[in-house]
Amino acid sequence: MAKITYVEHSGAAKTVDVPDGWSLMQAAVANGISGIVGECGGSMACATCHCYVEESRLGDLPPAEAGELEMLDMAAAEVRPTSRLACQIHASPKIDGLVIHMPETQG
């Protein structure tokens, strides 16, 4: 299980325990986190779980695959070098303590 902190665009933060294997999108939706919509349910067919990962922790994640990068091109908010889709990040002990920030909009 990993403790993940979700920071809304407003600055409000919530830390949740995410079971190993769950995507950060699944955990956000299950815990009522504002700013992560997940319209496609995690099938990487939308960009409504766009988030920004702390730059110092990017190396703890597998790199984004081509499909994720293509989907990020459809994101409603600014895409940055730290942009990822929360549906493609899965909880593990390696990402314990990760902080992700939500963009201003998902839609």
C-alpha cells in the first residue's frame, strides 16, 4: 500500500492509502478526490485524469508509453514535462509518499 497525496488546483490536499496495483485514478475516484474525473474508467481513452507528478519522483515511475503521450495531447489543461495520466500510475511501495497535483481543469 502506498500513501499518495492529491493536491487540488485550489491547493487543498488529501492523502489516501492506495492498495498495491490500484491506479491513482481509481483511488481518487473511490475517495472522492476533486480534480480527477476518470470518464473512461481507466481505459486510457480520455485525458480526464491528467495530473502533474513531482519532478523529483518521475524516476520512480515507469516512463509514459506512446498511447499515454498521445492521450495527454488531448488534455484540457497545460501539458508539462511532469504530466501523466493517473490511470497509468499504479500504486506500489516504490511510490509511497508520492504527491500529485491536479490541473486547473479536466474538461
